Amino acid sequence: MKDQTDKLRDETIDLLNGLIETCKDGENGFRTAAEGVNDPSLQRLFLSYAQQRGEFAAELQACVAQVGGKPAVDGHLAGAFHRGWINIKAAVSGKDEGAIVAECERGEDVAVSNYRKALESGFAADIRSIVERQFLQVKEAHDHVRSLERAYEKK
């Protein structure tokens, strides 16, 4: 029984740390995006999402510590090209708001996917409720950014 409990704890820690890294990626990506746009309303939106992701990461770090693990503190290091945020710097350097919004949307696709995968696994009820609440807010941000991307496509 102890081995199974340890295995579940380790799986929970791994899943939560993956979400922490996803949130840190989003925090950094949205902050970079905010710096790259001139539209004040987009700047505010991206900064609010950056702050949200930082808060989500902190909340998840507390969950990892609660179950006795060592929380991740940074975003993903390996495979960053597949994480959706890597092209944000190129879009920002070109000051192309449409491209920046498109890169944010691509990053949000990854975040939604990572949260979905994590929720397919088993979490204790208290942690699951936190992850589900965060997922709904990530999905809401994704949908908002997607609608902005579509608006830029029509311009």
C-alpha cells in the first residue's frame, strides 16, 4: 500500500509541476506580448493574464509543497519550440500585433491541452478543484485570445 501511495504522490507532483511550468511559460509569454504591443487595452489584457498565470503557479506550488514535493519554479526548458511561446519574441520584434495575438493563442492552445491532460489523471479532491478552477479560467483566456486573433485576421 505504501508503494502505491508513494507512486500516486509522485504522479501528482509531476503533474502539478508540469502545470506550474505551463503557467510560468504563459506568465513570461504574456508579459513579453504586453511589451510588444502598442494598444493599451491589449497591454492591460496581456499583463492581467501574466499576473493570473503567476498566481496560478504560486497556488500550484503550494499544492506541491502540501503533498511533500519540491515545486517547479521556472517554465519548461526542454522542447520549448513545441510549447507555443517560443515565437512570441520574433512577433514582438516585428511589432506586429496580429502576429503577437496569434502566438499568444498558440501558447494558450498548449496550456489548455496540458490542463486537460492533467485533469484526466487522478488528483485528490482538494487539488482537483484548484486545477479545475484554473482550467476554466485558462480556457476562458484561450477563447478570448482566439476571438482577438480572429478579429486581427479580418483586418
